[in-house]
Amino acid sequence: MNTKKTTTGYVTMNLRRCTACWECIKKCPKKVIGKAGFLCHKHAAFKNAAACIGCGKCIKTCPNGVFLKPDETVSIHKVNTGMSFGIERLLPIAFAASAVTGIGLHIAGHGGNHETWHNWAIAHIAATFVWLLSVAGHVKRHILWYRTFISKGLAKKDWITFSVSTLFLSVTITGLLLIAYIGGSKLGHWIIAL
């Protein structure tokens, strides 16, 4: 059984750039490239790396620069260890912090101590802001997925990724509305100095 690989004798892949358009699979004359991944993370991979003849059609065909010559692999290391990679690692931590502080804020709202509620509110706003920044970094890093979504539509995209993106957008919009509006009054968080 052939295992999925990211290198052949002639070509190296940067899977972080793959948007699963499958153009490379169509163009490969030796059928070296195949589909890999699961549910929300699909990408191309070499299913038979030994069969690669180094024709370079995958390099020329890919609109996202997934395929590189082996001497260009230094750029892959820079992509994987740059600041955006750190921001991506921050994403689940910031989400958890936002959820925990949100629950703490809700519980503190049922008590009588305004100072406790105020402290939880500050912590929640800070954690949620960090989460928002980390998501913005994630979207920036994967902007090619969103660009191909706009140009090619959802038919060739992953439904789970689209659903999570839609959910994030709705959470962000409702969160921003809550910052500007509190319980029927015209006062928002901005006016009461949170």
C-alpha cells in the first residue's frame, strides 16, 4: 500500500497552501498526486512518489504555489515557523479563555457585587479581543481558501469549514452588537467605560 508523502525526488509540497482545487491531480501525467485528508482538512498528496518524472506540470498548474523544487524548501520552513503559525496556535487557547471568562461574567452577573462583575467583564473583553485577533490572523493565513470560495462557489469547498466560518461571523456580529447595546438602554459598554 502506498503512503501519502509530501516529497518526491523532484518536487516538494507545502500543504498549508493547498486549497483542494485538485488541478494538480488533473494535470499530472503519471497520476502521482492524489487526494488526502479528512472532513475539514482536505489536500493533495503524493500517492506514488516513486513514479514522479519531474515534468513540473504540478508546479506550473497550482495557483497557490503548493509545489516547489527541492531547493526552494527554505521558504516552507519560514511559512511554518512565522508569526502567523504562532497566532494559529493561539486560536484554540483564546477561544477557551473567551468561553471561560464569558461563563464567569454570566455567573458574576447574578451576584450582587459590581466589582466582581466588572473584573470578569474586563477579562472577557480582553480574552475575546485576543480571540478575534487570532481568528483574523487565521483568516489572513488562509485567504486563498476564501478567495477561491468567492470565485468558484461552495460546490468545491468543504462544508464544515464554511459552517465554522459562518458561525464565527455570526458570533462576532452579535458580540459587537452587545458591546454597543445593553438591555434596552441607549448606554453601551463604551459609554460606561469598560
